[in-house]
Amino acid sequence: MDAVKRYFRSPAAVAGLILLVIVIAMAISAGWFYPRDPLALAGRPLVWPFSNPRFLLGTDNSGRDIAAQIFYGARISLLIGGVATAIAILIGILVGAFAGYYGGWVDNVLMRITEAFQTLPNFVLLLVLVAVFGSTLTTVTIAVGVVSWPAPARLTRAEFLSLRNREFVQAGRTLGMKNIQLIFREILPNALPPVIVYASVVMAVAILLESALAFLRLSDPNVASWGNLIGLGRDVLRVQWYVSAIPGIAILVTVLAVSLVGQGLNDALNPRLKGR
Amino acid sequence: MRILSLAGRRLAASIPTLVLILIGVFLLLQFAPGDTVDAMMAQMGGGDAATAKELRKFYGLDLSIPAQLGNYLWRLVRLDLGFSSIYGKPVASVIIERLPPTILLMTASLSFAFFFGLLFGVIAARGVNRWPDTLISTLGLIFYATPSFWFGLMAIVVFSVYLQWLPPGGFEDIGTVRTGIWRMLDIASHLVLPTLTLGLIFLAIYLRIMRASMLEVLNLDYVRTARAKGLDETRVVTRHVLRNALLPMVTLIGLQAGTMLGGSVVVESVFSLPGLGRLAYESVVQRDLNTLLGIVFVSALLVISVNFVVDLIYARLDPRITAEG
């Protein structure tokens, strides 16, 4: 439990955790505060924030409540960020584990594929995937996950390379354990901590990728997402800039919270590297 | 010469990667709803099935997928990227027209991020855990979390709408004809906001890496020796620490080249710059798959060439690399 204590000793990590809890609370309570559809018309269009108590954060170009969209947007961002990260980490662990454990031609083939994914700009690949498979919530989430796995794969591979010839693995081998057992039961639990910490970086990037896609109107238009709202606000940017400004701050706070928590975890788990 | 042959070998090793990408994306695009002929028919305002069949035959789209792939790769060898039915021009010339703004934007953003990342990283590391460090590190975290397109929009609101210092978008002023130095200045003023927007997140990454790598190197024995022989702190940093601390920064340029190109898709759309990124976006919206595939090829090529240059710089900074190779 030293790690927990170390985590709570860092003010930045605690601040990140508080922000993250607030965003999660917004996502959970969205239906409670705003029982109506956030994309339904609520009042006059382009009401400035704080000018009407019914719409605390004002309304957008077509008269939809911005505050409601922010609350429901938290759901979408966390959902896409979380699921896409899980997909990326899962693929990354599988590829990295097999490449690092077997070495030789398996490693060669898998690393060539990883390299191909890294050479192609991930946002361009994302555009290709959306062009081919369309932009529903499901396809966008999977697409974001599919473009984000190379870095976790390389990290897992590096861990496996350093662990695969340790004594506990050799002992397992002498006991007659199969390769699959060695990979998933013996080596993986030891290789996992840095990969899990890295997941925070993947999640931060995933949220940013999705919001950029939504801003370009290439993500699902039928859900209340922060990126969609920024894209809408662009049409009235010159005067009613708050329509774009407010959801942007929401994205900033969420990504900041995720990165702070990730960094806090990293420092708590590797105290020797603190401050680097 | 040794450096060149080493980097050349790395370059040769990236050819299979390039082929892999092309095959992968080509096969992926086969799943796309509608093909070039459908897009053309839509442009012409519809047509009968016989015309569509004839056109498909003309473009070789009636062949089996492996045969089409073979044809495509063979045309690529001759640097023929196919024909864009939307722009009515060969894809290669469409892309070449759009390349200069993107290259300019990427070079400017990279220089901005690298220079200020280096500067702030050094300042932060020199005053580690004191207020300059805390301030710079906090700003770095915030920049890292800022969505670039949002920063761009807010910059337009502040600098173009309220202060009216800088143009809100476009590559140059098309209202007046300018030549020589005035044209350059005009383009430069149009590129200030896009450069800041694209460079911001990389600035955050570079300053973080620079700070970490400075802290690492500052603890090494040879730095203590340099201090012990009486060099002042500025000399120690500029002459001894910097060169070694720069290595991770240079590696990062290569790793981030793709991310930067991806980021320019968004930034070019915000500032309506007629660049490669905007072309990628337009070709997705207009279902111009030939152009999209061409962009994939060119962007992979760009990333590979950036990495080639990075290899050269790396070998120059650290002679040990060539000595062992």
C-alpha cells in the first residue's frame, strides 16, 4: 500500500483524480440532471451563458442546451476513450507478447506490421477507416482503438524481451509448462504494470482523436459529443464564440485529468524515477 | 560515407513497410461503399448501367481484386498514382499542388516546437522543483491536453476577430497580387496561427522530454568533471550537456513525424489552408478513394524521408552510432 500513499502525497496526482471523478460524476448524473434528450430543442438559439437561469451555459445555434450536451458528452468521451483504449491495449499486449516471447520470424513479421501502422499517420488511417466503414459510434470507437495499438505493443514487447529468460520463466519451462501458459500466466502479470500506466496516455490521445474527428463532422452526428458541439459552434465563431469555447474546456479538463492520473500512477509505482 | 550507408540501409528496410501499407490500405478500400465509377456517375448526374460497365472496363475495375492490386502497384513503380475523377486531374498533380503548404506548415511547427521545447526544457531542468520548473511543467501539461482545433478556433477569435492582427485563414491574400518579399511576408502572416496551433502539443512533448533528458545527463560523471575543472554553469550546459541531452529529442522528431502530419489534417481544416491534410479530409467527404490512397502513399513516403534525415542527424550528434555500425 506504499504506492497508494505515495500517490496521495503528490498534489498534481490528487488534483487529476478529483477532476477525473468530477467528469465521471457528470457522465453518471447526466440523465438525472437533464432527463430530456440533450439533442432536442430546448429554447431560443444562441442564449449567452449565465444570462438565463434555465440554461446555465447558454444554448447553441439551434437552441439546444449546452450544459446538457456537456454532461452527455462526458459519457461519450469516456465511453469512446475507455473502450478504444481497451481495444488498443488488448491488441498491443497480444502482438507485443507473441513478438517478444517467440522472437525470430514471428517477431519480424509482427514488428513489420507494427512499423507499417506507425509509419502511416494515425489520423490519416483513421480517416481511411471512417471513409470505409462509416461513422457510427461503434465504428469510430473501434477505429480509434485500431490506430492506437502500436505503442503499447512495442512497450509490451520490450518488457517480454527483458523477462523471457529470467529464472522464474526457466523454472516454469522445466516444470513442463506450455508456451501459452508461460506467456499469460507467468510473464504477462510481471510485464503488465508499465503497460497499464501507459494506457492513460493512450486514453488521452483517444479522446483527442475522437473529438478531432467529431469536429470535422466525421464522427457519429446522432450523439451529443463535445467535438460535435465545437464543430457546430464554428459557424457562429465570430460573435457567439462560447458555443465552441465551453466544450473545448471540457475536453481539456478531461484529457488533463487522465494524464495527471497516469503520471501520478507512474510516479507512485516507480518511485525512483519521480520527477523525471 | 558510413553514415550514409547506414541510413541508406534503414531506408531500404522501410520499402517492405511501404509495400505492406499500400497493400493493406488498397484491400481496405475495397470494402468501401461505392467505387470511382460510382463517384463519377454521381458527378455526371447519373447514367445507365451500360456506361458504368464501360467505364469500369476502361479503369480496369472489372478485373479481380488481386489483378487490380497488381496493376496499382505496377503503376506506382512508374510513379503514376491514378486519376482523380473529382478534380479531373491525375492524383499525382493534385497532391503536388497541395504539398507546399503542408511542408511549410510542418517545418515551421517543428522548428517552433523544437526550439522552444529545448529552451523551456533547459530552463525547467536548471531550476528543477523551483517555480520556473513548476510553471513550465504545468503549462506543458495543459498544452498537451489542449485539442489543437479548439486552440486554433480560440486563437482566431482573439487574434483575428477581436485584435484583428492576423488573418483568420487561407494561405495567402488572394485579393491583391503580391510578388517577392511581400508575398513571402503575406504567407508568413497567414501561417503564424496555424504554426502555433499545430506546434503547441509538440512543444509540450518536447519540453517534457528535454527536461527529463537534461536531468539525466546533468547527473553523469563527466558533467561533474566539467564543473570540477571550473567551468561556469552556462558553459557546462551549452558545451557538454546539450549535445547528449539532444539525442532523445532528435529520436522524437522521427517518431512524431506521422502524428504531426495527422495533426495538420485538422489544423489545415480549421484555417482553410489548401494543403495535403485538407485534401485528405476532402477526399474522404467526396469519396475520392484514388486520391485518398495516393495521400496514404505520399504521407508514408514523407514519414520515411523524415526518419532518413533524423538518422543522419543522429549519427552526426553521436559518432558512436557509426563507429559500431
